[in-house]
Amino acid sequence: MGKGGGGGGHTPVEAKESGRSKQLVKIVEVISEGEVYGLADGMKSIYFDKTPVQNKDGSYNFKNVQVEGRVGGQVQDLMAGFNTSEKEVGVGTLVKKNLPLTRTVTDAKVSRLRLTIGVQSLFKQEDNGDTNGTSVNFIITIGSRTYPVSISGKYSSQYLQHHTFDNLPSVPFIVKVERTTDDSTTQRLQNNTIWSSYTEIIDTEFAYPNTALMGVKFDSEYFSNIPTRTYDLLGLKVKVPSNYDTRTRQYTGMWDGTFKIDWTDNPAWVLYDVVTNKRYGLGGRLGEFGADKWALYQVAQYCDQLVPDGFGGQEPRFTCNVWLTEQRSAYQVINDICSIFRAMPVWNGQQLTVVMDRPADPVWTYTNANVDESGFSYTFSARKSRHNAIQVEYADKENSYEKAIEYVSDDESIRKNGLNVKKITAFGCTSRGQAHRTALWLLQTEKLETKTVTFTVGAEGLMHIPGDIIKVADTHYAGTNIGGRVLAVNGKTVTLDREITLSGNSYLSYINANAKHQNIKIISVNGAEVTLDQPSLGLEIYGVWSLTTQQVTSQLFKALSVKEESKGKYTIMALQHEPQKEAIVDNGAKFEPAGTTVLTTPQISNIGVAVNSDGSVSVDSSVTGGNGIVKYDIRIYKGGVLYDVRLGQSSPNLNIDGLENGDYSVLVQVKNENGQLLSEKTQTFTINKPPVPTGVRTTGGLGNITLEWDWVDDATATEIFTSETDDIKTAKRLTKVTARMYTHEVGAKQVRYYWLRHVRGQNVGAFHQQAGIRGESSVDIDKELKLLNEKLSQNIINEVFDTAAPARKLEMVKTVANLNVNQFQGVKQVYNERDGKLYLWNGSQYKSKIQASEIDGKLNQNQLDNELITQLNTAKDSATQAVAQSQEAKRKV
């Protein structure tokens, strides 16, 4: 038997990767006006897509990150590595041999050009199965200069290179990338080449004074897209008192009125900066002394006081952390900042000052003895206007300053009256504790401060300004003598203008000659003569006094307005003030409001009447004092004739439907269980429902819709609701006007639906119809003119072609972006921009003859004749006429 022979084998070997390409992202961005303090904690304060660059333990979440910043001083250094302005222009096209790619640079400010070219992959497979690297060659032409480029190695995935060129030619110039290596015709050779992009680089030496900058450079391999960048920044440095430590929030000694520059989040000094800064604030108008720095000094100390934060710790009462990124009304910004510390801005005639809603001593006292004969008139807030739940939106610093909602409610009120929610935004608030206090303050304000008083006085009305606390000692409201004038002062003995009755510890109150509020304990009383436990210094004869006992005290109000009615007479309107509100909000205190009347039977103190949007009428009565079970009889009169009656009601409140227009009065009586009348009060009101709108019509304008309707009278306003769909349930109130037309700016070619109803004071009429009236705006005139010009330009071109085509001595050439060789273009010769070749129609398809770049020369004189010249002149005249028509059409439009 024979024995067979065998041959050797080869195991394919793959060469190692030559490397990988790396692309760095470089960004320079403006952070703020300068000068700022800087990053709160270095690299830990920089976030990419909400992830910190550096963790608290010092480790990094991203590698190869370079950061350079400037705080925005008047004089600051250039940022090393970030002193260029770059614009990257994407190309993203394969480069084939004999199909070079070109781009044009036109910006004369470009200093350098960076081209990003590369391969999709680069390797070849040998006959024996081995995989090795290979090479591919380019030529880059910039203007008239050429630069050879070669890429060698083995790359299994995309690999890109940067090539930077300076000494650029004058603009405009052409940039061309061409491949000199033959294109691959087999899968065993992978060498597709790509021109990814080019970057126009402008070398700059801008320091950007007074502008805080941040430059970051990072490796793109960590991100699929450019990440969002956020910075935890200690912002603008502002003027703060020279004796103030912004970190400890301590004030040392007496302040001499001078300032230093430092960072702070105290809203009082933020407000001072906004008002006095001449570059971005109101300093150019108000000057250095435009704000009352002494008042703000007191506000600042109040803001810095520590209060419970709700988590077992303490925090400043108010802070302001806000990034203003858009231009806004100065009045709005000032009011927003003042809202942080519960204040309102007031111009005192010389400076901008603020009045805070906080406990303070009364600056003046009013009694029945120093107001006119009309006395004190009280009104009360409607029950439905008192919210029992507040939703506060704030930026949560514990969650990357994302928007968060803090919800605070009065559960007892919700159970009694139903849910009534109000949504607000806490300006500059980043603390949940501060957001909670903001909501609770509003809740307690609407709950406790429900009363408004109005009265008329003489020159004493000038003793205070809006925002000041005043004391009202109304004998009629209290049911006992609690205020009047002083007739005589003799040491510790004071003679009053009326007799008083004491109840437990009692105090005589007055405003002394230095405008300070004084309380002195009463030892004894004999008719109108009282004996005090110390001399009443500063109490003048005919001065005003008030009485405070364990049973009754004077009412406190905050002045809202002081209006001069006639010479020497002033009308004051003030809102109820509850000083214990601060302790409730900041420290969770609970208290019982002090009594303001000694009347022991229930009294109707106020009747409020409101006309609701559905046409019904709400009667809301306030009852004070008294014990025991009572019932309420409610009678409605129209024109003096009984219209409706409700007897034995358990509540003094009532809703009534279907009242017709007319003058009404409502009588509310309080009776005990035996039917005895305890108290009664009457309130008049008028129902004057407006008619349904008629003649409603819409007209479309240039980017707007105008609504018109029939005129009613000067007392009738019109509410307009709108929606993008014909559904009244989705409609939102657009505006309220007193005219008979309104123009709604909506943009071009927009459709809206509208519903209208008339309003007279509290009286709201019905909508003109349940189905919305349709309105549509006209087209965008600029866009339409552009389209018109494009059409006219195309007509000009067609006119030239139509005129020149019969010229037998000249063949026309048409240019197209991407030629379909099987589709006739109307002319025999076509230049294809995609490959730069000239094609000729052979009857069935276009065939390429020679490259357009190889065509060189010009027409000889003998190739033209008079007939051809005449035809071309005709085309020129037609084109000129078309252009004139275009310009005339534009003028008419």
C-alpha cells in the first residue's frame, strides 16, 4: 500500500490598530456681568449634563477637561488656549478620485483654516488572509497653493486628522480636497476617504472687560452631543457695608455709611446694586444716592437673621440667588427683589426706599376724636378670595437648581370652605425652607388680615406714609371707650375727655413728642381721671390717647394710601395688620388674636356682595363676637319691594341665581334660639348685566387678527377669550378692553377662535355664542415677496432660454445641481454641478463628453451674426422689463 503526502497551513494574522482619532471640543461662553466672585468650589462647580466634572471626594467623572475662567474685571488677562474665535462648517462627504470637493471662504477676518479629513476605515486583506494597514493620499489646494497629505496605518473605524493652514490668500478663495489614490474596487481593501469639516479660525486678543467668561475644552468621546454646561457660581460683587462680613453675616460696630465690594446673597444689597449701578442698573438716572441705604441697612439685618430651615437647622430669613438673563422693566425687577423680603418700594420724594411687612411700632393713633364726623368705615375681603392652599415654585439648590414646587395648605379651611389654590413663584429663592415660609406668609396674610378701614382726617394725615403702622381706637367698633384726647396732665395723673372702664392690667398708650409709641400701666381710675405708675413724659394736652386692657385693645393697620381730598383734608385707607404673623411663619407659633370689641352678642360687621362670572350673586357676611346658637334671616329687596327671603339659616352666607338688572338691598339679621334679634345690617348692590355682544367679526391682517363688535357704552368693557381650537373649554382669557375693537398679534397664516362677553364692574354678561368665531391672519409679506422675486427671476431665465434657443449659431448650456441622465432638461447641453462634467443629450439620455474644467476658450466673431445679436438683445429687454415689474409689485404690496 502507498502512503499519501500532506501540505502546511497558515493562520491569518491581523495587525494592531495604529491608533484612534480624538476630537476636542472648545467652548468659550459669557457667564455674567463682571466682576463676579467665581466658582463656588472649583471643578466641583462645573457640570456637564448635570454631572459634576469633579466629585466631592476629589475623583473625576470626565478626563482631559481643561478649564479657564475670567471673573470680569475692568482689566483682565486673555484666556490662554481660548484666544480664537472658531466657526466649524460641516462637509461630511466622501472624497472620490476624479471627484474633488470644493468650498469657498469669503470672510476676510479668517486668520487660519483647519480641515478635518480622514478615512471611514483603512486596511487591506492579503491573499494569505492577513489584515494589514495601508495608505491613502490627498492633495489639499487653498487658493493657488497645494499641500500633499497622506494617511497610513490600520484603522477599523473612522479616523480623522486635523490640518491647519495659515498665510491664507485674499478672500474669496477656493478650498479643494482631492484624492490621488485610486478608489477601492474590492471589499478586501477598505480606504474610503471623507472630508468631515473645515473650521474658520479668527485669532483674537479680546479681554472682554467687565464680562465674566468660562472656557472649557474636553474630549468628545465622552458625549454623543455637545453637553449642556452649568456652573455653580458666586455671582456679582456688589457694594456692601464696610462693617459687614458677608460669610458670617455679622455686622461689627456702628456703620459709618461707607461701602466695600464683595459677593453677597443678601437681597437688600442686591437691590441697592440694581438701583445705583451705572452700567447695568439705574445709577445713571438715580445717581449714587438714589436709594435709602440706611433703610436698606435695617432690611439687610432683618434678612440675615437666622430662622428654622424646616430640617432641624437654621438658615438666613431671606436670600437672593438669581440669574437675570433678559432685559426687563426696572420697575418689575425692583418689585421682584422687594417681594423676597416682603416689602414694597416707595419713592419718598428724594430717594427710593422700602416698606416691609413686619412687626413695628405704630407711628400714629386715630380715634373717634381726631377723625371727621363720618368716622371709620370697614370693608372685608370676600371669603372666596382667601386662598387655603399655596403652590410655590422655586429653584431647588439640592437638586441642581431644578424647578420644584412647595405646597402649603390650611387643612381646616379646606374642610370648611373647599379647596382654593393659588400658584406663585418665589423670585430668587433656592431654599425649600424659604419657599415654605413664603407660602405660609401669604396663607396667614389672607387668613388673618381680612379687614380694610377708610377714614378722613385733617393735617394729622401727613404724620405717616404708606406702609407705616397706625393704631385705630374706634369706640363704636369696640363697644366701649378706648380712645380720645387728653384734657390735662399733672405728673402721674392724666385727665381724659371721657370715662373709661378697666379690665385687669390696663395700659394708656400715646405717641410722644419724639414720635415714639409709649405704653404706661394704669394704677387706678376715677371717672375720666387716671393714675399711672410713672410720669407720662411727652404726653401733651389735646394729644391722642388709646386704651389697652385684657379684654379689648386697639386695632392695628398698615397704611396703604394717603389721598388729599380737599385743602387740609386727607382720606386714609389701611389694611389690617397682625404682628404675630411673623412668629407664626418663622417659628411656628400659635396664638389667639387679641380682642378688639367687648360686645358679647354676635354682630354683623360687614356684608360683602359679589357678582360671579356665571351670573350668580354671593352674599358673604362677617359676624364677630358672641356665644351660643344663632340663626340668620336673610331678605333680598328689589326697588324697596321684598324679592326673596331665607329664614332660619345656619350660615349668614348665600348664593342667589337669576337676579335681573336692578337696584337691590340685602338685610341680614342674627337671632338667638328664642328668636330675639341680636344684630342686623343692610347692604345695597346693583345688578347691571351687560347685553350679549353683537356684530362680532374678524379681519385677517399681516400677522394679526382684528376683532370688532358693536359699541355698547362707556361703562361696558369687553373680555376676549381665545383658543387654537373651536372649543370654549380650552379658551384662555386674552384681554379686557373698553374699546370696540382689538388686534391680536399671532404671526402669519395663523387660525384662532374667539369668544367675547361684556363686563360692567362685577357684572359679567354671557358669551356671544358657544361656538368660537374664526379668524385667520394673512401671509408673511416678506416671505411672499421673496417667493415672488424667485418666480420672476425664474421667468427671466426662461425668457432668455426661450429667446436664445432658436439661435442656430450658439448652443445654450443649462446648469443643474444633480443631473438625472435619463430625464431631458429642455436643452441639449447640461453642466452637472455634482461631478463638474458637461453632458450632451443623445436622444435617449445624457452622455458625458469632456470635463468642464478642460473647456477653455471663447467664441470667435465669425460665430455670431446679426440675427443672433438681435435675439439676445430681445432677451435682455424682456429680462429688464421683468425686473421692473418685480420692483413695482413690491412697492404696491
